[in-house]
Amino acid sequence: MDYAIPENGINGRGNMLNRMEMVRIFCTAAEAGSFREAATRLGISPQGVTRAIQALETELGESLFHRNTRQVSITAFGQNYAKDARSALDHFDTLFRSHRTEPELSGRVGITAPHAIGRRFLIPFLQPLAAAHPDLQFDLRLEDQMTDAVEAHIDIGIRVGVIRDRRYIARALAPVQFYVVASPSLLGQKTPPESLDALAKLPLSVLIDRKNGRPWPWLFADGQTFTPRQPALICDDPDTELEATLAGMCFGQIPAYLAEPHLRSGKLVAVLADLAPAPWDLFIYRPQQGPVSKRVRLVYDHLKQAFSNPKLFPQGLGK
């Protein structure tokens, strides 16, 4: 729920909870560097952040941020106020932390991701957190389609593509390129294609959507799509498709996070590079409803950094 300012404003006898929320929102905005990022961290709208900052500025009689149509920057007064405000908030939070019987960073964190990404990346990324915080419990649900966050009790999701559901707060972390690839042995038997017509005559793979049983189309530049009519391989698992391509059974269209290690080693060769589609985005998302616990925030921020790092998550050759 967005932060709301009471109709009668805030005066010297004002509501302490409202004041505390204004200060907390301000501190988040000061740390985030933008109202939009602060809104994402707090799970409210950018307009809610703006209203809270404006109300606090009215209460203090000073400007906290310089604003223009493209960005905001904190004022000198705001910088000094942020130091005192953060110290006050930290002191206030200790009143709750000191009386908790359960460790602060403990409990369940529900995470969903596509099968191939979950198998290859989630465990290595989560292992340092598990070692540092042994009371955390990771509940992983691997699905290639969007998982119902409420039904599956999902706190954090990873997805490739577009997230249009307004129940989620989503942030793009990395581009995902797609390659048409084949093994050197298969390319030794078949003439490398230079057009989609030539590609259609070669042994190709088709990946089936597990949810509806339909084939995923191959994607190309300028919005062109292509579905093989007589594929050499039909399967519903990206890892199996990759293994068949490595074995020389077929050409496949493989995302960078699966293909890049094999392209660098020479086990796969990319073709039709000039017809490559625009990269998709890899997103991290979480439900908008409810507060975000420190354990969920810790895991969310950790995964955000890991998936954004091209050294840890392949984003394409040359990245």
C-alpha cells in the first residue's frame, strides 16, 4: 500500500507512525539515488515516495532533493539530515531486534526460476548465503512458466522474457542473446546455412512448451519467426536440446547462458549471426504485496548482483 499523508497534514502533535514512515522513505531514497528505485525497494509506487518526501520537506521547511524532469539529487541539507535520520532509524529498529527470539536472518525464502537457470546458477549463487546464514531455508520451485507467487508462496522469481503482471515488481538484470548453433561434426556434413530457407532444410530441434504442448518458435531479426516443420529432435527440456546439439544430432537455437561456454570451447559453432534476434531480458521480480523481510531482501539483493555480473551469468560473446 502506498504511503498516504493525512488530510489534516502533520503538525507538532503529528502522528509518530506517519513521521517515522516519511523518514524511512526518505532514507531509502537517499541510499537508492532515485525515487523509482526507492519505490521498488519499499514495494510502493514512485508517487508514494514523492508524496512522502514532499510532506517531510514541508515538515522540516527545507528541500531534501534537487529535482528536474530526468533525475533527482540530494541537497546538502538532505545529506546531513540523512545521517541523523539513519542513526535514529537504526536505534529505533534495535528496539525490535533486541527482543526477537528467532535469529534475524532465518526462515524460508521461496524462489522460482526456469529449469535450466535454476540447475546451473541458483545453487552456486545461493551457496555463499547458505554458508554465512545457516538458519536460512531455500525453497526452490523450477518452472519454465510464471509461477503463481501467492499459491506457491514465492518471495523471489527469475524469468527470461516479459513480465506484464502488475502484481509483481520486476527489474531487468541482464540481456539474454540467442544463437543458432551446431557442432563442428554436423557442420562438416552439412553446408552452413546463409538464409532461413537454407536453415529449413537442415536437421533442427524443436523445444516444446510444457504448459501448453506447443513448439516454441525460433526467433530472428526484425521480428521474423520460424517453426521447423520436420524437426530432427522434439523435446521439452532445454538441457536435453543442448546435449543433442552438442552430439551433432541437430542445429538448435540456444540462449547464451547455455551456449556460451561451448561456443568459447569450440564444441559449438554459431551460424546466421546477421539474423540474430534482439536479446531478451532476464528479470528478477517479487510480489508487491506486504513488507519485505530482511532475509528476503538479503537474498534478493544477492541474486540481483550475481545475475547482473557477466562473469557469473553469461550474457553473450564479447560481454
